[in-house]
Amino acid sequence: MLHPFPDHVRLVGRIDDLATIRLPAVNLAIWQRDGTPVVDDLDTVDDVAVTLMVDALSDGLPEALRAAGYADAALGRDIVDLATQFAALMESAAVAIRLEVIETDACRKFHADYVTARLICSYVGPGTQWLDTGDAAALAGGSDPATLTLRQVATGDVALFKGRGWSEDAPIVHRSPPVAATGERRLVLVIDPRDP
């Protein structure tokens, strides 16, 4: 059964429209995009974790990706573009970037992040799962997660999650999809704003 998207979520067709996250009633904005860089071999890459000033992204990020074994320049360009747009939206001079291969059930419990906002994109494997505000309230009230409607960001789509630092009363509640029992692996990009 298809469930309509709730009013607190915006689905957008352009990266610029992710700015709808600034609306008080919105706690999740998802850019549904057509194509993303392809990463074929997750066995040959390491995780990347860097904090960079925005004006150093175009040099520093591709260097970090090459050092971690990522050979595809398109992936670096995509992450630089996303980080630059996100930093502008958040009015942040620096960003923390993580690109991780995930094959465990880390972060499998529903939670809201202690950040102002977080950008997440799953390049490989299932995307982040989230709850609408009604189900999030039911979960907080003790409902069994199995009785709730799980929603999921599509692979390759870019999602901005509003955190507790922006909306203490209504951050988006989400989790990483459990994958350990399935044998699936995920390649997940996470970008947070940082003060210099």
C-alpha cells in the first residue's frame, strides 16, 4: 500500500529546492535525482572522514578520496557539489564529510541527530529509513516499531535531515536500515556543518 508523503516532508527535483528545509514545518527535504556516480568495488576502498573549509573542498576532497582508493573522479565532483551547496544553505564556512562502507547494523535504532541539519546520500545499498511525525510520536510513546510505517530514501537521492539543534520539538526520526543479516553493503555519504 502506498502512503502519501506527510506535510513535514518535501520532495524536490532540483538541488536548490533543498532549501525548503528552512521552512519551520519541514524537517526532511529529499532531492529525487536521476543519476549518481557508480561505485563498483567496495572491497578496495577505505572510509573517508575529513573536515574541510568550503574553499578547500575542490582540492582537499578529491585528494582524500584518492588516498582511500576511490578512482572515479565523478564521485569526487558529486560530493564537492553537494558539500558546497549544503554549506551555502547552512551558512557554514566548513563541513565535516564522511564516506563509509557499512555492512553492520550500526545506527539501527530510530533516533534524531544532535546537529542542526545533516545531509545523507546512499550511493550503494538501501537508503536511510525515517518515520513521519505521527509514527515518531507513537514510537516515543512506546509503540512497537514493527507496527509503524517505515519510509525510506531511495538509493542515490539526497536527503536533508533536520536535527535537534534546529528543531528540538520536531526533528526527523530516522535510522540506518539493518543490513547485517541480508549481506547487503551500503556506501553512505554524511555531511554536517562545522564552525571553522
